[in-house]
Amino acid sequence: MRTPTVPGPARLPRSLCLHTPACPPAHSPDGEAAHVVAAHPEQGWSLLCNGLLIFDDTGELLPDGRTVAPHRPGVQQLAASH
């Protein structure tokens, strides 16, 4: 008896970027500057062409599955800037 195979999760290509010049890679400091290829503001996230998934709370999910904690300025930082 054969066991049915269940397909695994679909994987995105390394980059969906077709721009010239190419957008910065997801792991670079300016990775958030890549173009949006799918936006879902009602759900609070956008997919960039470099594979970076960004969230409204400024958290990120890198293409390799690592996370970047939200990095919006804290209340003390905002108070100091005024």
C-alpha cells in the first residue's frame, strides 16, 4: 500500500525582484526599500520583491524564516525627540 504524499509548503524563489537595478536583498540594512509585490493592509502585512515580509508593527520575517523584532521608536525615544 502506498502512502499518499502531502505537498509541503510552497517556497518563494530567492527574489521576486525584476527591477533594474535590483532591489536590496532582504538581509541587508536597507532591505525594506524593496518594492511591494503583495500588500494586505487589512491584515497588517506586505510582501516585498526580495522575499521580506514586513508587518505594520515594524516586525519582519526574512525569507529563511528568521524574525526581526518590531523596531519602531519607543515612547522615551519619541519624547526625547520633541
